[in-house]
Amino acid sequence: DLKAKIAAKSDSTIFLHGASGTGKELFARSIHNASFRKNGPFVAINCATLPENLIESELFGYEKGSFTGASAKGKIGKFEQANNGTLFLDEIADLPLHLQAKLLRVLQEKKIDKIGSKMPIEVNVRIISASHKNLEEMVKRNEFREDLYYRLNVIPLHLPLLKERGDDILLCSQYIIKKLCYKMNKPEKYISKEVEEKFMSYDWPGNVRELENVLEYAINFTDDDEIGLNDLPEYFLKNIEKANKTNEIINVDAIDIESITSLEELTKEYEKNILKKLVDIYGDTIEGKRKVAQKLNISVTTLYRKLNDYQ
């Protein structure tokens, strides 16, 4: 992505917006590696996974004996760890309001206040933040500070769904395989042409997270350096099979010429059959219907209206 490459060369704050599992940390790390801070540390923290009472000490650190249960040695926070590098704040929307004010001060003054310390510490950190939530809407509802939003959103970058990334799926696969093989202490592997084709045609509802899971499974079960179809998880192969069946729904040759009364009636009949078939495949649930709407490129409201019309 050209915009991301240009952004990497600057030192402005970047905000990544994308659905869950689109690989926001992977993307942030790539920006760091392409920036002039690449030899500095890359530090990540997920604001949604830490209890509220721990986020402050994780971000800013604390002096020894500053509160009950504090380590006798004190603690270095993520900001200090990321000095001269990049700090990635994932799920920034979950940062409590009182800490949003503290973060704003760091961005403005380039200094942090450790818990229990009277002396601010200077830090030189580039901030990349991310969320799958709509921060603009949260600002309107007073759930997120407007001044902080503008500070973080200097360069907004949208991360598309994995299925929208074309050949990037194969590049992501290579990167993930390399990373996993290193972590699992296995020789590096590659995916077969057959697997490449399946990866390119699959919808990837779980995005990069699902791709990582599929590849980790395959690396565990493959007997050689090539990952073939038989090495992929069963659920993944079943989903591909389902998708192939979905593409065979319309059979124009099966039209009964004698029963045609009008084009409108014929179109409605086929639409009804397509909707019924898709709901059977994806499930008659809220999540299933959301997937059907996505597949047909219509809104969920339109889908519900059509389903009611055909009852």
C-alpha cells in the first residue's frame, strides 16, 4: 500500500482501522520496519485485554513501593521500553477516559509521569494506534476524547479484509509461515499451487487470524516442506466445499419454459431460491444472515425485508 509506505517514512501518529483479525499488529510492525526507527524497539500493548487498574502501570510504569503489591524494584512501562522506537496501542478505544487525558499529555509534551514519581521522564516514541471500533462515533457519544482522537488520527489507514487483498494473501502466508517455523523450530515450508488457488478464492471470515490458524495447523501436520491440501484443517476444506456449492446455485438450463408468466415473476422465484439456499448454507442465525448479506453485497436490513417478502 503506497499510502502506508509514505506514512512509514514520516514520524506522524498513525491510526489503523480495520475489522477484527485483519492483522493490525502485523501491519504496524511492517510500518515500524520501514521507518527510520527500525533499529529501535517495537512495543505492543492491547488496551482491551488488560484490566483497567493495570493499564496505567503497564503504559507508564511505577516507582518502587508506590502502591500496595508494587514490585520492590519498580517497573518500566511500555513508553520507556519503546523509547527511540514505536509503541503500538491496539484497541485504543478501550482506553479509560482518565488515561486518555494522560496519553494526550504524553503526545503533547513528550514526557511521561511514572506512578509514584515526581519527576517526569522524557520519551521519544512514535505512536501507532488501532481499533475495530468507530472512534468518530465514540467521540460524538463522549466515550472518547475529541482532542486525543485528532492527535492519534493524523494519518488514518484503513486495513481491508483479507479476502480483498488479492496477491497479498500469498505474501501474508509466506511471512506467517516463516514466523511460525522459526517459533516452532521447524525448517521453512511453502504452500503448493493448489493451496495457493484455494487461499485466493476463499472468503477468510476470520481474516489474518484465521490464516495464521490454518497455517499453524498445516505446519504441524505436513510431512515434508510443501503444504498440500491434505495438510489443511478439515473445517477449512469443508468451508471451501460449501463455497463451491454456493457458486453452483443458479442453473439456467433447469428453467421450465412453459411455466414462465413474466420476467419479474421468474426473477423473484430465483431470488427466493438463492436466498433460501444461502441461509441453509450459512445458518438461520443473525451471524449467518450477516454473512449472506455480505456475500450478496446488500445490507442486512434489505436481506430481512426480502426474506419477509418470500415467506
